[in-house]
Amino acid sequence: MHIEAAQTGQSGQSSMEEQTIAVADDDTKLFVRSRTVASPSSEALTPGIGVGGGIPDLRVFLCDGILCDGFIWKYLWNDLGEIVPLTHWHYRGHGRSGAPHDPDRIDVAAHADDLMAVRRKVGDPPAVLVGHSMGCQVVLEGYRRHPNNVRGLVLICGTFGKLTSTFKGLPVLDMVLPKLLDLALKRPELVRALWSRIPPELAFNVAAKIGEIDLGQVSREDIMPYLQHVPHVELPLFLRMLRAAGEHTAGDFLAQINVPTLIITGERDTFTPAFLAESMAKTIPDAELMVVKNGTHVAALEQHELVNAKIREFVQTRVLI
């Protein structure tokens, strides 16, 4: 394991960030970064609870949305890292992870098994699984397939399944996805050229114009890493992965979840509308719901102080005690 850097947290405690590679069942190489709290300050902890509380080795695992390589965790990485070790990883074909060794293993189940490979790489400690967007499906499937040592779930701006059927509350993606995939496979050179030349600034301006992000709450610096990463994911891989996420559901499993679960949704999220979070909160036995007023799909950036405080409270009072 390579030690990348020593850092100091916002409350004065030191931490070490490490980067390594986990190997999936099909030999795909998965990029992993971890942060370990070395010497927490007393202000960072709830009175009576140390790092890990009653679970000394507890670790939080962060699972991205599709096309993402960690931009959504910009603020949570430091804030939550003050009280508990964190691990974040890149999906196969994303960021610094390798392309899928088996090109057919791109569905949610494959990601869930990859998450288990990451958990094993860092010692398979007691875990809180945190997902954003499609990462919520990965977390739910990961818990279903590998429940041992999972102590809590946090689902942020996501759904339990059928992702493409509820975009903007309609099956829009279900209708257009087959045509896009067919075009990408028939005209790969043309599609690759167009995909790789989407200007990030233009994409940002369009997203702001149509209200997909709240410019009053989020900055270009928060969103640009995502938009700059998007063209680096192969379009056919993305479309096939998105189709697989649209076919997957953990809806039949929600009532069987028996760990504390925090569900966070944005009031104005059009990618995964709030009614999906409300449905999950009603079905999962030990769930609590937080609706971020005026929040969009990136509420974790727009109102990060509010969201991060809720996640910290959940970990300290629902998991650690």
C-alpha cells in the first residue's frame, strides 16, 4: 500500500491518506483511497464517544454515482473523516480504475462484488456503506450480497432500482437509451469524437440554466471535476452500465434491511425524485428520512454543512452507540 500524504483535518487532528489497488473477482483493478484519523480532537467527537465508539474499527465506504469519480464527497471527506476512517473507490472503467477485465461484468451486482473486494482490501472492518445516486443501488445490492459486518447504510439522492424509469419522474431514459446504445455501437468513431468534445463549461451552463444545480448554493469548482471526468468514461460502457442499472432493483429486499439507514433526498432532485426516497423510508424498517429544502441531485455539495452534520449525527448516534 502506498502512503500518499499526511494531512491535517479542519479541527486540528492529523490523518493519513493512502492509495492502493483492490483486485476484483475477474481481475479488474480498482483504485482505492483511504483516510485514517490518527489523533482526533475532542471538539470533533460527541461527548462520551471516541473514534469508533463501541465499534473501534468502524470504517465508512463511499460509493459514487455513475460517471463519477468522487466529486460529490469533496466536503464529506474531511468533515466525516474527523470522526471515522473513510474509504472511497472508483468503479470499473471510471477514474483511475481499470477497464472491466470481463466486459460483460458491468451491472450493479458486479459493482456490489467490487465493493466487497474493496472492503476485503482494507481488512473487511465493520462498515457503514454510503452511496450517492447509482451508488445507492450499489450499497443496497452490496448489503444484500455481503451483509456481514455492515452496521449502517446512508443513501443520498438515489433510488432502490430501475434508475432509468424514474428520471424526471418519467421513463424518458428507458425510451431513448436503446437508440443511443445502438448508435454508439454502429458509429463508435463518430460517437467517441462527439462525446469527448463536450465542453465542460457548456455542460455546466446548461445544467444551471435548466435548474439541475442550484447556482446560489454550489460553485463551478464543485461541479467541474465531474464534468471534466465524464468524457474519459467510454460512452458504450456508460450506456451499457446505465441500462444495467435500469434493469436492477433492490425493491424486493428493502423490508429485510435490519441495520440503521439514513436516507437523504433533495426536494428539487429531478434525477432521482424525492418520492423514491420517501418510498424507501416507509419500507425500510429502521430508516430515517432527511429532505433537503430546495436541494437538487447534488444537495451534498449545495448544502454540505447541513448534509454532513446529519451524516455525522447518524454515524455517532445510530451506529457507534
